[in-house]
Amino acid sequence: IPVKEASDTSIDNQNEIRVVLFGGIHHGALIDEFISELKRLSLDQGKKITMVFVGQNGAEKKNWIQACVDSGIAIADFGPQPPEKVSEIMSASNLGVTSTPYLLTEKSGCSCNA
């Protein structure tokens, strides 16, 4: 993905923590625990949380969106985007999340065994 600086997807770092989820959401991902952590972060930082979905997240996306809505977490759903837009959205975010199991990520080229 080519690196592109944020423009219209920029965030207001003073009031918001933007969390981007890119790619497939695997069944069994610990959404309830993750939402609890986000809510605690929101309270600790005094900032609202926005969960940003990018790409084709799969069938589990509806469960994650519902969990966010039930918890008062704002949603932004960009759906599939060209690589430049994905880069721009990620550049405008504070955190990135994947539900891909560690071993699969490692097989995809992660050199995390330092």
C-alpha cells in the first residue's frame, strides 16, 4: 500500500481516538474484551472513540458494528477502498487492529521473532 498523508480523513487528536480495522474479521475475535478496553481508554483519555472499518471485513463485521453501537462507540464504515485511500485512512488513525491470529500474521511476512 503506498503511503499517503491524511487529508479529508484527518482526525481531531484533541477529542477523538480513531481505531481502524482493516481486512477480514475472524470468528471468535474477542470483541467484548476489546470494546471494554476501548471504553476504558476513552474514559482515561477523556476522548470519544471512533471505530473505522476499511475493506471487506467479512460476516463478523455486523457483530462488531452492533457491539460498538451498543457501547456508544461511533462507527465509520468506508468499505473497500483503493490502496491510496486505505493509506490515507490509516494515516489519520491512532490505532490499527487486526483479528488475524498471530501465527497467520507471522506466516504473512511479519518478522516478530526478534
